[in-house]
Amino acid sequence: MNHQLVIRIFRPVPGALVAVLVALLVSCGFQASNTIARSDLGPVSRSDLDEFILALDEPSRSPSQGEDPAVWRRGLLEKLLIEKALIGEIEASQVEVDPAWMDQVRGEALIRAFEDQFIEPEIVIDEEELRNYYDSHPEEFGHPEQIRLRHIFKRLPRGASASEKARVRAEMEEMLGRIREGAHFGDLARQYSDSETAPLNGLIGRLSRGALDPSLEDIVWGLDEGDVSEVVPTPVGFHIFFLEDRLDVYHMEFKEARGRLLRKMQAEERERALRDSMADLLAESGAEYHPERIDSTDPDEVLFELGDSVVTVATLQAYAGRVPFYQLRKVPPAEWLDTACRNRLFVWKAEQLELGQSTGFKESLEAVVRRSRLVEAYASKMREKVDRLEADGVIEQHWDQHYLRFQSPKLYHLHLVLKAFEDLEKNYDAFEMLEAARAEILSGKRRFSDVAEAISDDFSAISGGDVGWVRLDSFGQWSGPRANSAVRALQPGEISEPVLVEYYDESRLRYRREGYILVKVEEIRDPEIRPYEEVRVPVREAYAKQHQQELEQALIQEILDSIDAEIFEEQL
């Protein structure tokens, strides 16, 4: 649930600056002595509200476009009153802050303090650097002439005889005739093609020169827009190509590219600074760091050790076990380990430098703790409100009306083998390697798990390619639409053809192709209707989200009533 309605993002503002700014507000007609609200907790003056506003993030310090300033100020006054009420309850409860949570918050604050002092100053990109990069990497800011290509592919059996080749070619010639008589190319591709592109109506995608095997390059690029090729033989089968359209050369001007380029170069410079700092601190601290042991099967194997801070294989396995499929591939174990150990080094160095002793650090830490406690206090009140609704049967009634939304998702137990393009001479080598491996698996010569352990570039190789139970939407976020469609078509026990893995690179505004995968579906678990007792937590969350505005308005009024708050509209 979004609790931003009542919780401000606090940025400590020096007291002298607040005094100056409030004085300016007063000089502009705001009388700081005027009382604009009262409650059991005391009066609220106009200057109290002005100080509250000045402590907000900059974008929140003024009304949004088209918003009535009076309505905006009243809303902030309500937030101020609610914050006072929550702070009063927190202080009255005398609940101690959890020491473990406090250690975590302090550690995160020390990391930020270290980075602010030693990393951020290193990230300086001037205009000349931007321009030089732009001029020397034209391929990143547009694209050369490209074609949008579809194909139909019929595979030859391995070791096919001359008669088998003739039979497959005859099938393709017959299909070509149907296309020229008006049959829809995409429909035929979807029905008959042996390629992983079949579910996409044969779409290969946008290609630049050099993307295809040289034996196909001249044939395809020689087609006019809308043309269909003859039947094209290759060592593994026959193709029919359809050149859907051509895209002219496009080049992004520097002014248009500047923002994206600046973000990219800042990210790269930041990564370099983090990497260099980690290397320096490893040497300075004497910490043990063994990323090469990441594949160890011994859970007690130490990967990092610095004083009492220890990371073992078991720590890494715990991370991999709790993170969803897509997130695990977005931040794989090796990357997580690197970040976790770097953060421990930053905390160590920050402690050495006594960064946590500065007044600014203490104020910032107090603000974080205060904000977190306010968020939790408000969330606790909202939970109590939903508890009352649940006791009245409202939440279960919501489940009765929408129970299909809360059924268990369809899950696939998958094994996979990934062959990345990196370090291969030709991208097609990955396809051929997996195609040969698939043939050996299907013939019984090798087990899927053995192939995964031997050649897979995915970190699941250590477990024989087993990625566990996966939702297809999560799998598709990583693998792209082709692989997702291929897996959806498989039955338990079946193995896909080699399928292209691709994802959309927003920084380059194009799909990036990472490699090919084989996927084996072990089991499929169909959705099931779950009883209310099993899903009451997500049902409560869904109800609260759907009715968020009315719940928050009611809760705000309840809190204001609890302190007998009164707002003097005429003084605002």
C-alpha cells in the first residue's frame, strides 16, 4: 500500500536556513504567529506548516500543475497533524527499536555516507567527453540500413539421404507456390515452420548487414520490399524468406542523444569507481574474498571474511532460493556476492573514518529512523482498519466475488541449457551446439542434466540446469517472446528446439540477443482455486489497494478525530 499520503520524505534542513526561509515567507505576507489549526496536541501555526513544507523533497514543496494552492496547503496541514499524532503515539508506546533493524539501517546509512564522500565525486563527465564518445560510437545512436525479415524453415534429419532432402525440398516448393498464389506467409510459418520463430509468424526481426550467414546475406539483401525468395538450401534444411520492409539509415543528433549518453557514461564511471574502491579496500583491510569458490557444493565454504562479517556458500544459496526467477537472472549470484562484499568493505572503511560520528550523519540517520517508524505506525493503523473490515466479513466477501484472481498461478518445472554468444566465433555456433546436444539427449546418449553441467552458461548448470518452478511471465521477462512461446507449446517431458534468448535494451532502443537455450519441461502445475484461509493475506492487500483512496480518507479522518483536530480554513 502507498503510504506517501501521510509520510513526508524528510531531508534535514539546517536550522539557520529554515529561519531565513521562514522569515522570507513571513515577509511575503505569511504571519508566522497566526494559528491555522489546533488539536489535543497543541496549536499549529502558519510557520509550523511552512517549516514542514520546507523539509519536504523539492518537487513536493509546491502544488502540482492545476492544483488549487489552498487545497494543497490544507492537505499538507492534515499530514502535519497526522504526523504529530503518530509521533505522539510512538513516544507514548515506548516500544524499543529492534537492534538488528537499527544495525541494518545504520549500515545502509554508512554505505551512503562512504559513497557520497568517495564515489560520487569520481563521477564527473564533461561536455567534451560526451561529444567524443558520441562521435566515436555512431553505431550506438541510430542504426544502419536494416531489413525486417520473416522465414519458413524445414529442418533436415541429421544425416539425411538424397531422397529425404528431395522430399523436404518438394514440400517447400509446394509451400512457395501457395504463397505466390496468395496464401498468408505468417499463417504458413506458424503452421509448418520448424524454427523457433514459428509462433511469431516466422518473424526473425530487424537485421543489419552481416547478421546472417554469408551464404544467405546476398540472397536476402537482394530482395525488394515485399518480395519472397526462392527455396534456399542450407546444410541443416531449407528456407523461404520474406523481406517485409526496409528501414533507412537513422542517426540520432547529439542534442537528442545527450541525456541517454550522460546516464550511460555516469553509470559506467560509477561502476569503475566502485570496482576500484573495492579493490583498494580488499588490499587495505586484508579481507578474504574468494568469488572463484562460488560453485562449491560445501555450504560452509567461505566466500568473504572480514572480522565478524562472513559470507558463505550457504549465504549465497539462501539468496538464490528466495529470489524469483527473473530477478535472479537480473542480479545473478556472482553479481549479488560482489555487491554484498563491497558494501561490507564500505561499512568497514566508514567505521575506520568515523563517518558515523558526524552531526550530519546522525541527523540523517535520525531522519531515516523517524520516517521508518512513522511509516510503520501508519501502516499499523491501516492494518487495524482492515482487521475490522475482515471481522465484519467484508474481506471474505471480496474473495467470494473475485476468487479466480487468487487462484494459484500455472507453474512450469523447467530445466535449461544456455549457450551464450560471448566467446563464440559465430552466433550460429551456439545454435548448432545445442541442436547436436538435443539430438544426443533425444537418442538417449546423454541426459539433459549432464549436458547442462557440461556446456550451459547459465548459473543453473551446477544443478544440472534445474531452475525449479517458474511462472511463464517471469521466464519470458528474461528469455524474450520466442522462448516463452516455445515453452508454452511444450508438454511435460518434451524438449524445445534451440531458441533465441533476447531482451529489449532500453538504453539502445533495440532487442539484444544473448544466446540460444534448450528448455525441458519436467512438470506443469495447473492453477487451483485456493480456500480463503490460504489467500487471506493477498486478498486483504488486493482489497486495500482497490479501495485505497476511500480507506485512506477514512483513516485520516479517524486520526484527526482522535486528537480532536480543528482546521481554521480562513487562516490558511
